[in-house]
Amino acid sequence: MLDLTWWQVLALLGSAVIALVGGRMLGAAVHRAVYRHLLLTRSRTDDLYVVRLGGPFEAGGIVLVWQVLVGLMDLAPGALSFCRNLGHIGLLLALGFGAMRMVDTSVEHITSSSKWIADQRLSRALLPLARRIVKIALGAIIAVMVLARMGYTVGPLLVLLAIVGGCFALAAHRPVENVLAAYALLADHGIREGDTVTLEYGVTGVIEQIGLYSTRLRTAASTHVIVPNRKLADAQIERSFQRPTTRPLSVVTAPPRAANE
């Protein structure tokens, strides 16, 4: 199909081995050079990102060496186009690999640098879900681009993805509202677990847990009231403040003197 002679097949196999070994060495060298250059800056954020990009740098080096070696061979136009497409697909995969690493590093950096997120159990539970959703979206985009590069018709696939995305958005409408309402409760309303609140419909209780989708209150009758976060965020909430108890001042009296003094 590619109209290759036996020596061209051997040359392609040899170039693949050379690209695999030499490209990794080239990518590692470029990665070290970039990292050493960024160490001179005051910011440590860029250092953190570059450290995680070692694999994508090596993958990009493999693709670069492969493209150079293929261009030096006397290949037929069909075989040369096939090899170029392989290189472009490898470049897309390398870029997708780097984007995945950037997402992971961004989530880890936000978790470690933001004290508000680190102290909130809700945020720590939501960040892995957000990271997974972003990585799935990136994977779908890279897969569509690879299929288009391979010559497949991606129009029906894009329509299918749009329909699936629309159905998912409709199905996740209420859960997303509850998740956003949980952040509104913590940030805007300022309530925390352990606060005593009175809702506008007469329910009074202690907030035991603010979850991703609902909030659980414990009433004075030792019952639990579970309220969706979206309804709790729109409700009128009365929050009670308890002043810290202060110890009364003690009066120190002098001991009685003896009678002979």
C-alpha cells in the first residue's frame, strides 16, 4: 500500500529506534535547560509546572527527530505523507499529554496555595471531580483531532458529542446548581458547620454537614432536616451568634493579720 522497498522498511524501523532514543535524550536536555533557566526567576510557580512537563518534552523530541529523519529519506510521496501524518498525530498526543499534566499541576497548586480551599472539605472533594471533567474534555478534543488527521469524517462524531453534551448539561442542571449553591453558602452567607440557623419556614437546627448537593441540620428534637443547597442559598437564614463565655474577675483579699502584730 505504501510502495516501499525492503531497504526503506529497514530505514523506517531504524529511524523509529533512533527517534525513540535520540528524541528522549533531546527532550530531556531541552527540559533541563528550560528548568535551569526558570530557576533564576523569583517565582516558584513556573518551576512547578516545568518539572511536570518532562514527559511531554521527551515526546515532542521524539516527534521532532522522527520528522527530521523522515525528511532525509528518499520516500515515495504516499509513504512520505503517511510518515508525516504519523508525526503530526504524535505531536497532537504530546500536546495532549502536556495539557493533562498542566491540569494536574494547576489543581495541585491551587489546593496547596489557597488556604480557603485547603480548609474547606467541600472544595477538596470538588477539585478532583473538576480535574476529571477537564481531562475528559481534553481527551475528547484530542481524539477528534487525531481522527480528523487520520482522514476520518468527524462531522457526525461532533454532532454526537454535541448531543451527548447537551443531554449531560440538562441532566446535571440541578446538581450543578446545588454545587454552586454550596460555595455561595460558604463564601457569601458565611455559615459554617456547627452554626445554629433558623430558616424562613421555621426550622431551627445546627448545621452538621454542608455537602456537595445538600446540607444536613440537626434539630432540637434530635431529628435531621436535609435541605438542597440551592433552596438553602435562596432562603432567608437567621444565624445565631454565641458570645464566648468570660470568667468572672476574682477579688484577691489579703490574709488576716495576727492579733499580736
